[in-house]
Amino acid sequence: MQEKSRSVRRRIPVCKHSMRSIISDHLIGLIVVMEYFLQQELRFTSGVRCADCNELADGSPTSEHLTGHAVDIKIEGSRTRIAIARVALQAGCNRIGIAKTFIHVGVDEAHAKNVLWLYS
């Protein structure tokens, strides 16, 4: 399990101004469980971002990406979208954002729980 956690941590994108060490252990655990359910590695489009890179990505000023509590997972169509959303819920994620090309999964305890939103 520890090797799997290290593998996930290495695959999460980190902007050049941030440190990989701030990625939440809770988030890593969630992703490990999701990959177990899916029986495949997830591909991430975004991970940890500094404030400047977050602004360039049009992220919220209070984004979970700033604190290492969220990733955006690449999706390729509606079947992938529902599979990832389903396993995120099964794994215990209660902060999910749905977009055309990615799904945001977040675990920050400082943010609202049991929420699902759509990106426009």
C-alpha cells in the first residue's frame, strides 16, 4: 500500500512554485482506493498550484488545489465521467466538481461537505 501511495503522489501534477510534500495524505488514500475500484491508474490534469498558477487556471481564490487537498482527474467521455464519479463517492469523497474534460475531487475539511457542482 505504501508503494502505491508513493506512485500516486509522484503522478499528481505540482506547479513549479509548489512542493509535492503538501499533497494531503487523505487525498492520496482516496485516490489509491479509487484506482483499486477502477483497476487502473487515474490521469490527473491538475494537482497542487500556487496562487499565481491557480489564478492562471481560473481557480477559486480558496481552491483546494492551493493546499494540496484536490486533484482534477482527466475524463474521456460520459462513461468515464460516471465511472470516476461513482468510485469517488464509493471511496468516500464528498466534494466533487464535474467538467467536460475532468472531475475535481477534493477532501479539504475547511470546505463544505456533501457537494457536487458543475463547471461551466
